[in-house]
Amino acid sequence: MAPTHAEMARGFLRPRFIIAFAALALLSYTTYTRLNMYNAHVRLGAIDNCPVSNGNSVAGAIVTTKDRLLRSEKVYQQQVALRDPALKENGYGKPWFSIWPTDKDSMNWWGYFPASFNCPHEVERVGRYNDGGKWMCGMSVLENLDPLEKCVIYSMGVNDDSSWEAEMMDRTHCEVWAFDGSVEDVAGDAKGNPRMHFNKVFIGNENRVTAEGSVWKTLPTIMKENGHEWIDVLKVDIEGYEYETLDALMDSYQGSILPFSQLQVEFHLLAGLFLSNDVRGFNKFKRWYERLEGMHLRPFWSEHNLVPISMDYRVGFACIEYSFLNIAGNHRLLRA
């Protein structure tokens, strides 16, 4: 005689059947979850250029650092090619051309220099939440270095904030060499750290001592004195003197490779210094910026510093942070 429905129900409620059903349900859920995670990982690899295997392609994703760099450079050059046509369209060279237009269809100063290169690694902000933080490419590369591997950071300008330097030392084994001829020592969070080395020196285009006693040295001279062949991160925040300083660096390495992996710099448009916040200053900045590009520096991030405009709206967007990756050479960020 066939079992009744009640007898079948009682049979399925026995412990061994309950355990079997629970195990089957758990297996199905785990398989479904892993498939979703795998598919999401592949999508991230295809969209965000994240590595999803050991240098191999998965579902057409770009996974090698070299491939990501080649793709980024292609996209960046497409953006660069749009710069001059956009300037022409907005009246560049004409008396009525404005770098701070008020109509919605025109571009302002910084719009012609978008940070449109993609860092081949993760990007994150390091340093204090307000003015002073920097957008870094590939922090994980530096964090995963063996303590015996030399990691060098040069920081120009450490007046009253060293939160970025302090966090870099907290999270990595890097040592920081700070250069600032306008102060007596490092101030802020990094002060007293044994891996923080302060030098009361300005970096310029020649080795000299002024009548006032200010010491100037070239970057090649300083690197030789410190026994350094390469700088992992160069930070420049020197309140408007960044143009002359970086010009001096480019002069020193003209025809060769700039000796650093990435550059963190704040640009200032301040009257009376290297360039003014007007059309004449824009012309000078454009030539200077394109020289940076010619030295293989690619901007992967930018952030407006809103502190000055908060203090005085007439200043406008005169200060902005840029992060550049050096795509020349064979440094860690290009190999990892």
C-alpha cells in the first residue's frame, strides 16, 4: 500500500531529512554567492582596470599594468588633442578671451587641464581631511614593500602641516626628507619621527648661498649627498614657488627621466610670483604645464583647495592640488 500524505510528511520531518535539506540549501546559497562575487570581480576588472588574475585576461578584462598604462595613455592623448581646439573655440588669442568666463558654455583655467590619466593602481587620499591631504596612486605598493627595500619620499614645504608625511610614515616603511629654507624645523604631526629628516634648504637650479644666508641646492646635488638614486614620491607645496622649482628640476634632467615615481603638487595663482591670475599668466602656465607633460608626467587626480576662496571670494579658484604619475622609467608603480 502506498504511504499516505501524512506518513510522507512525518518521514520528511525526521532529523536526517532535515539535515540533508539544510545542507543542500547551504550548498546552493554558497555556490550562488561565489558566482555573483566572481562575476562582480570580472566586471571590476573590465571597468575599473583592477587585476583579476596573475597577468592574464579574464572575460576580456585588462589586467596587466602595462596594458592599463597603454590604455590610459591613449585616452589621455585623446584629451590633450582637445585642448587647443577648445581654446580656439573659446576665443584664445582674441582680446575678449577670458580664463574665468561667466557664461555656462565656456571653460575656465583648470578646465583645459583635466586630470584624465588613470593610475594603474588604487587611488586614495592621504593626510588630513582639509587642506594638506594628497591623492596617492598605489599606496598598497608602498605598504607592501619589505622593510629592507628602500623607500624614499622628498617633501618640499613643511611650514605648519605635516599630516601627510606623518601618515605616509605610519603606513609604510618609507623615510621622508623634508626641505624648507623658510622654517627652522618640521611642524605638526611628523615632528620628532626618527624617519623624518629635515633640511633647511631651498631646491633650485644651482648650488649657492645668498647674501642673506639662504642655502640653495639642485635636486641632483641633494640626491647625491643622501645617496639616493630614485624618489618614490615627490611632494611640492611651496605657496607659488612651485613653478620655478619644478622648472629647475626639469632643467636638471632635460633629455633624461625625472627621478621620481609620482609628484604631488599644489598650484597657486598668486599675483607677484611666477604667474598672475590673468590671460598672460595663463599663457605662461600652459607652456609650463605642457613641459611637464613632455617630461612624461601624467595627471591622475586634482582637487580644488577651497580654503582661500572661503577666506576671500575674490581669490577665486586660485589654488588646486594635482597628482601626477611619471610614466617613464621602470619604477615600482609601473612594474607592480
